[in-house]
Amino acid sequence: MTFKSHWEKTDQNVPILGEKIQEMVSQALRGTRLLAHEIISGGCANLNVKLTLSNKPAHRILRIYLREKDAAYREQKLAQLLKQTIPLPEVTFIGDLGKYRYAVTEYMPGISLRDLLLNHPNEPMQKVMVEAGQILGAIQSHTFPQAGFFDANLKVTQPLSRQDYITFAQECMAHPLVSEQIGRETIDKISMYLDQYSFLIPDENHRHLVHADYDPPNILVDKIKDEWKITAVLDWEFAHSGSWLTDVSNMLRYAHHMPPVFEESFLRGLAESGLVLPAQWRTRTYLLDLISLLSCLVRCPPKERPKQCADIHDLIHHIIGGLDSLQDQVMFVNNEVHRPSGPWTKQVHKFLHYLRDQGFKQSPEPLGFDKHGREVVSFLKGQVSHYPLSPEASSETALLSAAKLLRTFHDMSQGFLKETSPSQNWMFPCKEPQEVICHNDFAPYNLILEGEKVVGLIDFDTAHPGPRVWDIAYALYRFAPFTHPDNEDGFGTIEDQIFRARLFCKAYGLVEENRTGLTDLIIERLQSLLDFLLKSAHDGNKKYQINMEQGHHLKYMKDIQYLKLNKLVIEEGLKLISSEKR
């Protein structure tokens, strides 16, 4: 039932007689004859009718509001506010006929994005999903004085706080329709997660424009010059001031039914619009989606809407499964980070204490363990960029400052090799020669940014003694980045990548003689990552099984082949120490 495709529709439950439609047209468009009308199936709340008229424009949409009458005026005001930045239909008339409020709107060409994704599987989705992310970036750029729900004039009359979200969810779970359909055990599980992660639920400081139903059924696309383009964002009746992650949660609700490129491309569009996903964004979207789905269940009598109820039930259990798997991931509590620990954690904490004692404050301070056995470290302020990388994280400034930080880290770690017996209790075996403590996962997602400058290094789980170039090899893979053109996480031509790699080596201070064989070492490092991923997934590790489902192993395989194919040109390019030209 991907993208609500089989949910019961409004037109199946609310018959509107043709004479009523004729009366509305006569009232709204005086002097215009209605030649034909067609109910547009697909709406779950309101009714949309395509009108064919005697006057130009020949087509318009009659939108009949069945849930909330004031939504007509909100949509009209939003169209006026957003018409310069967002493609959406203009509302030309609002009226009432008996118990019905209706609006006449501009007709926008195209098919739904849902139709494109589900019924045209051979059409590429990457560009249109990037555009969907970019448009969401433009939507959320509009802010309001406070968080809450709009009246007919877009004034917030019902404020929205963190407690309001929680109270609403609790009220939904107490509703007979909800408890009947999902049961006490599921309700208890949802309550536990809402309590555990309450600090991640949006508060009154989130004041961005939220569409609140931003998903493929509400986006129109059309093929223009052989490319699918978004022509309209529809159905703004639930729009309010709040967290833009609400719209992310709606768009990604069915991402587990789609190829990885669906989510990856959408997130790339967000990044290109300047949006940076916050820490624990996946957990945040899960929580928002749970609250939204609970609200849907309250309005979902199973006898009248059996397909919708069944789909919501499945979605709720999918989200709970996702939250279960995230239990083993990172939590932020005040200015502390609580992370899963392992047999190696005490050794890592000794190393972190040593670094900070030596004056290396760019790493977190170890604070022991919580009552659940998770390690606790201090929170480093700044931004972390996940893939697709933000413009700041992919900048040359970030690359250069990352290389300098890695050099400082390596130099300071050398003393730890002399003071202890560090060959014991590391997550991975030591690698000869033991010159420094390798971070072993030195990549943009483990670095803290202030603007474009790298100011911190986190996640030392995989640290172990080894040669400097072992860290440098992986850093080059991630920062150049030496990725196959099909890898959405990468960018640049091979010449661009070699240039960035050369800049990194120079900033680190890696002399020419130590650059020989670096390509082979990058391949070896990437192969070790691939082997670890495959073995961990085979052994039942949920995190790496999800990575496999998302095709991470296929990316690494392609990247290895790409490195082998370009080995000679990379080796030659890395030796050009004096050249800073591409």
C-alpha cells in the first residue's frame, strides 16, 4: 500500500451529485458553462473535481472541504505568500453552498509523484526527488513569530509546545479506535519511546512553515523537455508553524518500500537547499510520524476504512522496529552523549583522557558509564554533516582543516604508545608498524564543523595502534572523495578528486616518498570495511543488515573497482607536491 495508494478515498464515501457541482460553478464562475466534470480520486479528506469549462482557462479544480472549512482561506493565503517561490495553485474563489464550503483553484498539469514512482518504474527518480528536497528547503525558509496552528489569515491562534505533542499522542492512544486496533502492548511501547525521547520532540522554538502532508500523492510532476519536473505542491490544509522534520517524516514514511535512491536523492536535495539534518534526525522523524499515524487511526473506523487501518497498523510497527534498532545508537542528554559500549571502551576512555591531558581538546571528554552500561562522553558543539555532505563539509576549507587536525591528533597520540601497553582491548587488531593511534574512521560524519572549519573529532570506537597512512588512506577515500560516479555520496571528476587528495596530503605534511602505494592502501582499507560489513550482517548485526538492504556493500564494491581502474593516474597525481592546480 505504498504512499497510501490503496487507502479508501473520499469520493468512495461522500457522493456529490452533479447538480451540486453545477450550482457551485454557477455561483463561482458566472457566465461560464460547465461542459464536464471528473472526480479526481485520491483525496483522503477533501474532494477534488476537475472542471471542463466553456471559457478559458478550459480547466479548473473545484475543491470541496469536508473536514475543516477555514482550510480554504488558509490555502488561499498560503498561495499568495508562496507563489514566488513554490509551485502551487492559485485559489480564485471561495464560497459556500449549503453545508459545503468550496474553492475554485487553478488547474496544474501533471500526474502525481506517487503515480510516477509506482506506475513508471523505468523512469529515473533521482532528479525529481532531489527537487522535492530542494522545494522543502524553500518551504521551511518561511518562518512565523510562534509555533502553532493557523487561523484563516495565517495567524497562530493555537500555540504548539513539546508538551502539546505528547498530550495529543496520549489522547490518541486513549481513543477506543486506537486501542482496539493496535493493542495495549504496542501502546505501552509507543508511550515508552515518547517518554524516553521526549527531549527530541519539537518545542516552541521550531517556527518554520510546515506543509504537514508533504508526500508523493500531494506533489504533481510533468515531463518537460524529457525531464520530470515538479509542477505543483497541493493540499495545504494542515499547514502550520513548527518543525520541518514533520515534512521529512511524511516524505520518508514509505522509504522502506522504495529503492535507496528515493531517500538518498531527497536528502541530497535538502542538503543542497542549505538544510542540515540535526543529530538523531531519524529518531525525531520516527516520533513525529508515530504521532501523525496515531491521529490518522482516531479517524479510521476499521469497517469503513479497512485498507487504511491495516496500512497504518503496519507503518506503526515498522517505526517501532526502527526505534528498537536505534536503541543501540547514540542518545543526547543535556551536554552529554550516551553511546553503546564494548569491551574496548575502557581502553578508549584511557586514550581520550590522555589526549585531553596533553591539551587536545578537540576530542570528547570521557565521563564514565550510565546505568544501562552505555559510555558517556561530553558533547562537542558544532555541526556534523551526514551524506549527502553539506556545502560546508565538502569545502576545501573543511578538507584542509581536517588534514591539519588529523596530523595534530596523530602527533599527540604517539606518547600514549610509550606510556601504556596499548596492544590490548582495542575493537580491531593493531596494525604494523605501530606509529600512532589510528582513529580508523576519520571521515566527515565524525568531524565537528564551525562553519567550514573542522574543530572536533568524535567516535573513537574503532581506534587502534597502526601506521599514519592507514588513517590517511581512509580520509582520502572520504574527502577526495574517491568514489565511483554512480555513488551519490561522491562528487567531482577524477581530476578534481586527485586535486583534493593532493591538498589533503600537503596540509597533513605527508612527504612524497610516503605517498607511494597510497592507492593500494585505500583499496585495502576499503576492502577491510567491506569484509567487516558482510561478516557483521551475516552474524546478525541489525545495523549492518540494514546497511546491506540499503546497498552500501554494492557502493564499496564499485568504488574499489573505480580505484583499481584509476590507480596509475591517482598515484602520479599524488606525487605532484608542488602543484596546486587541477
